[in-house]
Amino acid sequence: MEIRISDDETYLREAIRLAREHLEAGHGPFGAVVVRGGEIVGRGWNSVTVSLDPTAHAEVLAIRSACQRLGTFSLFGCTLYASCEPCAMCLAAAYWARLEQIVYAGTRGDAARAGFDDAEIYDELGVVASQRRLPMRQLLHTEGLEVLERWAAKANKMPY
């Protein structure tokens, strides 16, 4: 089913409504919905400060909600509607969830002007691990590799 522009606007307005509604309750200014086949299957709003969870972004919570409701970790064929362009973490979660597309209202620049500047995180993604601002050290490579090799050889694994 092809989503018409008016449908996109309807779902995006729901994401914005969630952001607005939960902002008044002390949450951050972001909302998101996941849609499949013309039905909202997941909703989320920024709950970072309320839940004391830095990963409780609207998009991540909407993805979690949709996966639980649909009983799958793959949201192939679904669209994420977000009140603002997803941050690097939420964008990565959207890729891992295999979403078909993302439709958003506000931009990264809009979020930065409101105090949510993710540019540094986006910049860090292109930097070699040893040169990132957040120090990273590799240890026990052989032991870690052994677990990955066991996974690769496992006959009854469920790829994701």
C-alpha cells in the first residue's frame, strides 16, 4: 500500500501531538510513531529525564513498542514518523529495525537551536575509534572473537 502525502501528514501530526502532550508532563520535546499498512503499531515520546534512561528517545521507544506489538525485531515494511530528525542513536536503531523509511518534521539544526546539538556525535562516528573524544581501548580480542566465531558457526541461529 502506497502512503499518500495526506497520510504522511496525519501520522506526522500524531508524532508532533505526542511530543506536545508529553512535553507538558515533563518529558523532552520529541514524539514518534511507527506505521505499518495504514495502522499505527508503535508510539513513543522522549522519556530521558523522567525515566533516567539516556536511551529513552521517542524513536527508540516507538520502535520497541512496535516490535513488541508485532512480535518481531524486524520492522521491514514500516515507516517511522518523528517530530524531529532522528539523532545518531535513533537513526542507527531505525537501520537495525529495518524500517522502510523515516518521515520527520524538525531538523537537526532546529534541535540544536533548542539545545539538542547532536553534531558532535555525528562527527565522532567518522573518526577512528582510537582517536574519538570518548576513549576506547581494545582488550581480550581473541576471547571476544571466539564468541563471534561460535555464533557464525551455529547452525540454528536466527540472523538479525
